[in-house]
Amino acid sequence: MKIPISVPICSAIFLLAVLLMRVLPASAQPNAILPTALPDTTRPRIAMPNSNDTNPFRVKGSGVQRESYDEAHNPGGISHAQGNAAAKLLPALDGAYQKIAQTEREILAYPYLREADVFWQKRIWRVIDTQQKMNQTFTYPPQPFIGILLDAAQKPNVRLYMNDDFKDLITYADVEQRMGGIDTITVIDPVTYEESTKVVKNDFDWTSVTRFRLKEDWVFDKQRSKMVVRILGIAPIREVYDDNDNYRGEQAMFWAYYPDLRPYLVKQEAFNPYNDSNRLTWDDIFEMRYFSSFIMKESNMQDRRIQDYATDRDALLESERIKLQLLEKDENLWQY
């Protein structure tokens, strides 16, 4: 069988064309069809600065000018323009994760207590001294308890009273008067030398509140055979000084009805010096009795405070006697 001479010649020409296409660049190939390449945005190339560009660190990519980023200050390769756009959408997260449990907490309602089930009851007034080591949580500077209490006092559903008998209602404006309130001063104009009166608002110093008073009832519920404590009210106590900085005594700023405070206190965290991720709420602090205090008064015939018939060391011993009496009352109700 005879093979035509044109067949080997055509094969050789085809192989030579394939070899040339592999050796020569695409731009030198005649009539070459260049593929349309997608812009490479994953590897931005640095453009050389020119005389009109004032920023030599400008990045080119996909036809759009983008600001460069510093990996040390902006990890993850996010440009400043992208960071600004993201900041408009979401607020900055102060922490490694988003805390949602704090806003979703709800109070645990007290079990219903019937009057017929109350076998024994005692009313107690006690004082929480923030200078005690166990009570340092109350003076945490970024969020002291007096600040939380004043914020709650501005809520319309929190009732404030003048005294601990819960009869005379007051408003938050009345509380501001006791915190320092508003003063009227005389101001002299330096140009005309005319006198005028000006109303100024005094700043409240939260460090002046060093104590808190609690009014509570100790009740033995015979239906559940359990001694329960119900806090009725909280009062911040501030130290009062005269114009010459002489100590004049203590003053109860107001009495807040504690059941009205619970829905707000349950959403406020107290500082935990051992674990920031496991903090108790202020409702837990009071309900679980995580504070140190001393008794200043118990219900008695003469309606006297301990300081009215005992002082110094004797007053402290009397407070401990009443505290021990409450514990023994709970134990002595049982028979073994």
C-alpha cells in the first residue's frame, strides 16, 4: 500500500505548529485567541507611586483602589474601608463572645406564703458596711451598687419611700435633692459688673455612700417546714458633712421597695474576682445572702435600736446575740 507524500508532510507541519505554540509566548503567536482572565482579587499587587499619588501605599485589584492594611494592627487581612463599612453595620463587641444570658435572665418567683402557714415571724433591720472585705463587690468602681440602685430608682415601676414604713411615696426628683440637688449661686459679669443668679446642679459623690440598710422578715413556713427570709426594702446611707467638712452623721437617702427592684437587679451582674465568665446577679447576691452585715434593730416593745441601749463592743455583742437567736430558733423547732 502506497502512502501519499502529502500525509507525512502535513503531520510534520502540525507537530511543528504545536511545538511553536508551546515555546513562543501567547502574545507572539499569530492570530492567537487570548482567554479572558478574571481579575485576581486574592493577590493584590502594589502599584508604583507616581508624582500625582500622595499615598505610596495604594493597592490595585480588580480595577478598584483600596487602602492597604497592616497585618499587625488589622489581623485577618481586612482593609480599612471594609472595616469602616462593617463598623456601620454592627457595634464593637467588648469581649471574645456575645453575652446574651444577662439580658434573658428572669427572677424566680417566691413560693406563695399563706398567713395560716406562718408559725413564727421576726422583723430585722441590718446594715451592710461596704468597707468590709466581703462587701467589696458593692464598691466596684466601674459599676458600684449605688449606681445600679439609682438607675433602678428612675424606673416608673419602682416605688420609693421616705421612711421604712412604706407609706410616704417620693419621686426621683426628691432623691436628687438629697444627693446634693440644685443650688442657686450669684454670678458677677466681668464686663458690666452686674450680679445675676444662676442655678447649678451639684455632682453626686458615690463614694459617700458607705452603708446600706435592709429591712427583712424572718418567717417559719410550717407548710414547707422551712425558715425563709423576705427582704422588704433597701436604703442607701450616705455620710453628711457641713460646710466646714465636719461629720454630721448618716442619712437614709430613700427606701426602695425590694420586690420592685428584683426584675432590674436580676439583669445586673456583680463582679466576681475569681471568674469573669461566671458572675452572679445582684438578685443572687441578696437572695443567697452573699454579703456581710450586722443587725442594728429587731422588733421590740420599746421600738429601740441597739445603739439606743448599747454602744461600741456591747452593741456588736448584742447584734451577734440576735443573729445567734435566729439560727437557734430554726434549729429548736425540730425534734430529733
